Amino acid sequence: MALPPSPPPPPPYPASGPGQPSYGDAKGFFGALFDFSFSHFITPKIVKVAYVISTVLLGLAFLAYLLLALASEEPALAVLVIIFGPIIVLLYLIFIRMTLEFFVAIVRMSEDVHRRLPGG
């Protein structure tokens, strides 16, 4: 014999009312950029673009160093760049990723806190 379904639990925080800042609402990029009340966050919208740009710039920097090392007529320098260059690029990429994840985590915590505030 099956038990009847239980009623859904109440929401853990009150819904935002009119006139209250809406920290979780989706707002366009330029709308969030020019939100002088800082009630909308832009970090989650630009973090993907910043990571792609960082990855491309690191790749281009590696290629530039490799070309300079190959053009320098020093074979040891070229070998060092070939061996250690990808490791350094990977370490920089890891650091950039961790930094961006930190910023996104802070913004998500802030959004959650503002949603849970009374009247928020």
C-alpha cells in the first residue's frame, strides 16, 4: 500500500517583493554593467569570456617565446622553452582558473545571502 504524497516544504527564504533588489535575476550584460546600485552581479556573465581570453593569450605567449627561442641560435634555449614552456603555461592557467572560480564562488555566496535576508 502506497503512502499519500507529502506536501511540498515551504521555501527556505521569503520571496523578493517589489522595490527590493533582485540579486539572482538575469539582467543583460550592459544592464548589469551600468547598474550603479550594484544590485546585479556581472562576474558570472564575464568569467567564461575572461577564461577563454586568458587561455588564448597564454597560448600566443608560449608560441611567441618558442619562436624567439628558435630564432636566437641557442639550441639550449629552444629546448628549455619546449620542455618547460607548457608546464609554465599550465601552471598559469591553473592559477587563472582558481582565481576566476574564487570570484564566482564569492558572487554566488553573496547572491545566496541576499536571497535569504528578510525582505530580500
